[in-house]
Amino acid sequence: MDEELHSDLPEHEPVPADAAAQVTARVAAGLAAGQGGASGASGTGRMPAMYLGHGAPPLVDDPLWTTQLAAWAGALPRPSAILVVSAHWESAPLTIGATDDAAPLIYDFYGFPERYYQATYPAPGAPTLASQVRALLSGTEPVAQAPDRGLDHGAYVPLTVMYPGADIPVLQISMPTLDPDRLLRIGAALAPLRDEGVLIMGSGFLTHGLPFLRDFRFDAPPPGWSTEFDHWAAEALDRGDVDALAAFRRAPGARYAHPTTEHFAPLFVTLGATAAPAPVTTITGYWLGLAKRSFQVA
């Protein structure tokens, strides 16, 4: 689903003095509890997996969100590579994207100022990671290759904030389905990559009811359906209740929060990449009234 937002009143939330410190403390607490990473208590070198709200291209101009994302990345061990599953690439069978250095970006959005179409992110390609993905999914998922398919905005927009040096290999793969159970199995198959220092990133948005928005200020009050779904998801995540999350269509506000479900679906790859989900929420709040709740899991 491509982005098409027309924000005539781009007002931003103020940045609290402790915004970065709050995120850093949450990440550190997760690491200390065995959330992974070379500096974590477990000492295994395992990277956390994450699910984040990637925003639209104007995310890069939001001072609060960029502060939060940068603090999150800074508190994690440095990844050996990044594997992205974005809401903006649905393709069956599961498809591996470009593995060349500085692959072209995909500007899959409409109605924004021209400067957003000039963004670059010349990250190194990840051919070794692509081979590992293919091997791990052998026998469980058919895998295709799209060598000309670069990173879409669900991948590169947050990465320009989190790792602005574009010096970590990045690989994007498609979602071959929106079925939670199958996505959980894909995540489970990919989980061994975390022992190699690979950051598995599900990129979506916890609520994404664009057709039902009426106030397009970035700091707009969230609609009731957005807060209802966000609060429900927060409770399910705190319990580690994957079954409840997989049945999200029955959740309060779900009809409006996700009229289509591709922005929630990457969450299941993230949760599948751990045997016992114990998510640690890193970012909360709303943007355009949509929930930007993001988390990492051990």
C-alpha cells in the first residue's frame, strides 16, 4: 500500500529534554534482561529483533521521532547486517531484493515535496545475508530473487535516521502473505540470523487507518479507534500473547486501525524470530493520530 498523505499543517510535538534518555533506558533494560546483543547480560551476541513504525517520508523532519529512533539505534549493539521486512513489499513467493552496493531506492509515495524524492541511502549490499536467508527458508518457503528491487521507504526512511552513515549491509525481503501464522513461521526460520549479529526489522505502523483521518497535523490528537487498538496491542505485547495478536481483527478499533493489514503484518515476522516473546516497548505516542508504538524482542 503506497503512501499518499497531504499534510498542509506540519506541526510537530515538542521534544522533551529526556526523550532520548527514556528510549535508551528502555533499550538498556531489555538488554539487561537478556534481550540480546553482545553487551547484554546473556553474553550470547544475539541481536534483538524489532518492529517499528516507519512513518511517511516527513518522518525525517519530525524532531521527536528522529530523536527517539536515533537513541534506539545508539543503545543497541552495532548490527553486522540488517534484514528488513516492510509493509510496502508484498510479493509471493518470498522475494529477496537487490544485493548490490548502493542499490537504487524506491520512492513509493505520492503528493510530497520534491526533496523527499531526492533522498539517498547508499548502503552496502548483503549478498552473504541473501544466501543465508535462502538456505534457512529452504524446504519451508519458496524463494525468488528480484535483483533490481531496491529499498522502499518502509526500509530506508527509518534507516536514514537510525544509521545515517549507510555503512551497514541492508537486505530487504518481501512478505509473501499477510497470514500471521505463516509470517510467524518465517520469522522463526530466520531467527538464527540474530546469532550472527543480524538485526531483523519489521517495519510497519501499529495503527494505519489513513482513510479515516480528518486532522492532518503531525501532532493531531489520535482518533478513538487508534488509541483503543494501541492500548489493546500494548496489553497483548506486555503479556507476550502472540495468539491474541494473531487474532487482531477482533481487537477494539481494528476495522479502522487496519482497513488493510499490511502495516501490522511485519510484527509477526519480528515476534516469530524469538522462541518466547517478551517485548520491550521502546517508543510510544502518536503521529498524525496514528500509533507509533515500536518494540524489540529477545
